[in-house]
Amino acid sequence: MVRRIKRKGFINTEAAREFFNHLVAERHSLLLLVPLVLAFWAIERWVFAFSNWVPLVVAVWASLQYGSYQRAILAEDLTRKWKQNVFNASTITPLEHCQWLNKLLSEIWLNFMNKKLSLRFSSMVEKRLRQRRSRLIENIQLLEFSLGSCPPLLGLNGTCWSQSGEQKILRLDFTWDTSDLSILLQAKLSKPFNRTARIVVNSLCIKGDILIRPTLEGKAMLYSFVSNPDVRIGVAFGGGGGQSLPATELPGVSSWLVKILTETLNKKMVEPRRGCFSLPATDLHKTAVGGIIYVTVVSGSNLHRSVLRGSPSSRSPDIAESSNGGSSSNKPVQTFVEVELEQLSRRSEMRTGPNPAYQSTFNMILHDNTGTLKFNLYENNPASVRYDSLASCEVKLKYVNDDSTMFWAVGYDNGVIAKHAEFCGQEVEMVVPFEGVSSSELTVRLLLKEWHFSDGSHSLNGVNSSSLHSLDGSASLFSKTGRKIIVTVLAGKNLLVSKTGKCDANVKLQYGKTIQKTKTVNAAEGVWNQKFEFEELAGEEYLKVKCYREEMLGTDNIGTATLSLHGISNSEMHIWVPLEEVSSGEIELLIEALSPEYSEADSSKGLIELVLVEARDLVAADLRGTSDPYVRVQYGEKKQRTKVIYKTLHPKWNQTMEFPDDGSSLELHVKDHNTLLPTSSIGNCVVEYQRLKPNETADKWIPLQGVTRGEIRVRVTRKVTEAPRRASADSSSPFNKALLLSNQMKQVMIKFQNLIDDGDLEGLGEALGELESLEDEQEEYLVQLQTEQMLLINKIKDLGKEILNSSPVQATSHSPSRSGSGSGGGSYSRLRLPAPM
């Protein structure tokens, strides 16, 4: 803050502006000035004139206020320096040895920590190995993972606390040197080996210093290595049957494993990269496997070339050459921000000036319970063919076991910026400084829409599905589970077009080694509505999506995506998947996993019944202001047409058509009939039926595309014939009837939710009628159960009376006589009747 208004013969306007803001903030000074001015004005008007004294009085008052202002600044600076000196002098504790901590760790390691950490790290290790396979390894699988009985040692050289600003930091050394590991990998080797080998990791050594930072009032701890730790891994190889081979049999594999571990540590937890250990008050025992996050790049602050040139990311030869020219530094900087999440990247709009307002929002997908959002700042340099990288910053996020989300980033002077979203849908705003830059900042807003869990549920509505661990990593490689993965490619948006402005696109889906392809459609419509079926594989967790654009000389790749299917249940997953490696583009998918029982009964090839009811407000195709409309229906390669309704814009067909349900797109083309001239189109549309449940009917008005007005009413039903029951008695049993009513109620509630989301009031009325009929049926069923219960109780009572009447005779003939025991009542007095049900 500037201390003096005058400096070397010129007025410091910034200091004057700050002083004026101070006066505005101190309202009591201005309130005192107002009555004084009024009093001076009254004295000068009616008593005597003293206009020459007014400037002097104002100058004296301003000097007093400025003196008070300077004293406040001086007191603030002294307080800040005192706090800084106190923090630096008194908060550094001496080294303290912690043998007690290592003793406690050794007590709980074998029975608690080892099992928990082994289970947590096994999935991370297998996923990382598959992503970074060696050239010698075609496929790899984790068979066994245990960290052994030897825990790491903490603080052998002592621990100490320090403080940077208001952030407390614990520093301790970390040593883990163990040869008691039990990590077994099975690898399928590529040429020239062409065999299966087992890789045994039998020793591990990691040494380094760790920093621990408590944050969010003790709700979490951030941990990181001070520098790159020393890593060594011992590896042995075997060909099966317990045979062990030396490491020279497969050269490079040991160094490959060391490189993967070192890169993972450097990327995740070496300063300034930090991991997070959350301490929630409650644990819901859920495993998050992915999620959807909305990222909004709001604005930048103080983005000057003179400030950003010193950042590590901007130190390149191209930028150094461009900075040598003095003319470019005088021009306003033109920047944009690129957001990266794993392989997905999106760019904001280009903005000019040191404080740009980007206001760009992106839909991004997480494939794990943690993620790193990287924000790269680029400058549009007209003198270069590529953009200049100016600076970057990162925000990390993690799922917390109480169903909340934690965000953290590196602040100024290696400080901590942390935010906590207590539930999905809660937006947080963070002001993150760029790395290596003194004053430039980026403001972002983050909204975690939903988390996906391993049991198939998600935190958006909290509805838990049955736990189906069909994608268990311990199963054999790519073995079938019996379930089917149904993927429906619905639509696309914001796809990249060619230089001519056209885009005829198709989508390829790859699951395991199976590849399916959609038809080619125009990107302006971007609607496929095609369903594909895959056999679920136990070792395959990802669905690969590739989008291609048809060109005259071939095809161009306009984006790819990888979607995690880990934990998908029998419930549907409707998602917009952003395309990677491109600046824009999203694909809408509907994914469902069907169990074998469901597949046999409900997914059998049924029929699509389409009723073309009527149309309204059609476009007039004839000169007389009317049309002769009919509808041509195309379902895959099958085509049918309705009758022609002459001279009307509001035709009523009431015509029914049926098609075999193979998942094809159902398209309607409304035509105008002409006897001599060719027929003309008066609109088309696509009927979406894939979301319908078996034997469910949808009645709706669909607006026609390609014309200014017009709607068509259709009624579509997915007719599915149920498989014959094993026995007729089973199908009519009370248990099956109750289960049927329960399933019908669930389907109606799901239909309610979809109709509420779509805002369909007419459909809500029909669904309410279905619900009322189900309630009436349920009441009738309860009355029937009560009646059957009374009949059963009466039958049991009659049976008990018969047993009582017949038992004395049997007791007399079969039981021995006892003197003095009466008439043998002891033989049947212990007989108990069955309790009424």
C-alpha cells in the first residue's frame, strides 16, 4: 500500500483513490463534514463573508483525516509483521522422536492396515498397469496383492511442526524397506516370447520426507513428499508351477515398474502436488467409481505479459523470441483457458484484456473417486502458428465417504486453498493463483452433479440398486458373466464440422474386442437412436466411443471417449459423454445391464406397435392452402406407409403398424401426395421408444422437423411376450403376485420421475390413473389375503379338534397303563395345536 500521495513532483492517483475510498468507508467523518459545511454557508450568507478561509479549513480537515489514515496503515503493517515474526519464531518445534507411533503402527498393521490398504491399492495398481503396459506385455492381470507384515517407519530422524502464515505443517521422514511383499502379476507376453509369465514383486524400498497439512478445520489432511523419493523394486519372474526365473529373462520390466511407481508418486504427491486423507464424521461405506462435474471458468485477474512471462510454463523459445519485440508487449493480451481432466480437454472463449470474463461452462466426466482439473492459460499470438502457453494451475477433487466432495489447490507461498461441498449439486467457487506467478489468478466454479458407485447407485437421487459385482478384477481375463450390456446411441451435439460446414457422422462402440457401428447421419440433426448389445466381460471395465466424420476421401476422427462401466447395475444410466482430443462435441448414451433372468424373460425379441393417430397444423403444400398428407414409416430397412387423407391440414389416420423389436431407429416422414408431380416433404421426426419398459405405452405429440410448424400424435408400445412359467401354480402363487405388484409400482414410480423431468402433464395424469388402479388392485389383494388367512385358521382349528377327538382312543390302545394316573390324560395333555397363521 502506498504511504504518500505526493512523490517526486507528481500525484499518485492510486494512493489518492485509496484515501478517498477510506473516507467513504469512514462514514462518520463525512457525516461530521456535512453539518460544518451547512453552518459555514449560513454564517457567510447572513452574518459575514469568510470565503477566503474555506479552502484553509478544508485543507486542515483533509490533513487530519490523512494523518489518521496513515496511522491506521502503519498500525496494520506493524501488526502483520509482528504476527509474521511470532509465527516464524515460536511455532517451529524441536525434533521429537516418535517410536511410540511406529510401535502402534506395527501393532495394527497386520490385522487392520495391511488388509485395508491392500484392498485399496490393488485396484489402483491394476488400473495403472493396464494404462501403462510395457511393449513386452500384451495383457496383464493382478492375481494377488498384499503389502506384507512389515509396516513403514515414520519419523526415525524425528518430527517437527512449523507454520507458514496460518497454515501448520508437520514434517517427518518416511522409510519403507520391506522384502515381505506378496504381489503376483500374470502377464501375457508379446512376440518374440509368446507365452504367459508370472511377475513377482518381492521387495520394495521408498525413502523420503513427508509434509502433512491439516485443513478445513480438521476435516482433512493434505500430504506430500518434499522432493522426489528414492524408489527401488525387486522383481522375479516365473513361467508357472512355482518356477522362478531371474530378472534378466525379461529385460526392462523391472525398470518399467519403477518408472510407473515413480511417475505416479511425482504426479500425485510430490510438492506442490498433494494427496488428501479425509476424516468424515460418518462413513456410508460406498465406493465411488466415477462422476459428472460441471466446470465453469469465470474470469482471470491481472493477466499482464510482464507478470506472466516469469511463470514456468511460459519459458519457451517461442515466447522468449516474441517477448524481445517491444511492440507486442504494448498490445492488450488475448487469452483463453484450456481445461483438462485426464484425457478430456475443453477450451473457453477467447477474451481480450488483463481481467477477462470467460464465463464458459463444460460438462466433464470422472473415471475414479479422485480427479485433477488442470487449467492452462494460452495467448493468441498472431506472429506464431501455435498458441503461447502463459501459465497453469490445478484443482484436485475427491469423494468423501459421507457423500460429500472435497476440492483443494495450491495457494500463494505454497499455501492451501480448500473447499468442501457437503452434497452433490452444491457449487463452490475458488480463486486459484497460477503456478510461479506472483499476482495472476483464475476464478472457477465447480459443481459435482453426481457420483457413481460400485453398487450401481448414484448420489443424485440416492436410489440404491442391488449390489452386482460383475466386474470383479479377480476373475479370469475377459470371461463372460452372463449379463448383457445394452448401449443405445441416442444423439450428438456440438460435433466438429468440416471446412465446408458439413458433418456426416457415425459412432463406433468398442467393448472388449467387439466393435459396433451406427449409421451415418447429418450433424445438424445428430440423432441416431440405435441400440447395441454386448456380452459383459469380467475383465473389461471400459466402453470406448469413437466418432467419425465422413469425407470425400475417407473418414476423420472427430473425438473419442472412454466410459467406465464398473459397478453398472440393472438400472439405466443416461449420460452425455464429452469427446476427448477435440475442442467440442458430446454423445448422448443410454446404458443398461441386463441380468440373465431378465434377458430370458424381458429382453426377448418382441414387437414395436406404432399407432399413427393424427396430425395438426401441417404446412400447406398445395396452392389451394391444403395438403394431401400421408406418413411413410421407416424402421431400419423396413418401410410402411399410411393411407392418404385428402385436402386437410389436420389429418386423422388411426392406423396401426408392427415391427420386430431390433433396436433400430423409428423414423416418420410426412409427405404430401401428388398424382402427377413428385411427392413433397412436409416434415419428419424420430420416435424414441428405447426408454419404454416392456409392455409400456407412450402417447405423445412430436413436433415435425424441417418445417416451420406441424405436430404428429403417435402411440408406441414395446410388446414383449413373457416366457412360459415352469408351473401354472407358481405363476398364481401369492408370493409371485405380490412381487408382480411391487414391480409394477416401481415401474410407475420410475415413469412418474421421467414424466416430471420431461414436464409432461398429460402423461402425469395417465400415470396417476395407473397408480390408482394399482392401489385398488393392491387393496383387493389384501382383502383376498385376509379371507384366505381366516379360512386357513378355521381349517387349522378343525384339524386340531379332530386330533383331540381321536387321540384318547390312540392313547388307550398304544400307551401303557399307569396306576393312579387317571384316565390316561397325560398321554395327550402335552399335545400343542399349531399357532394360527
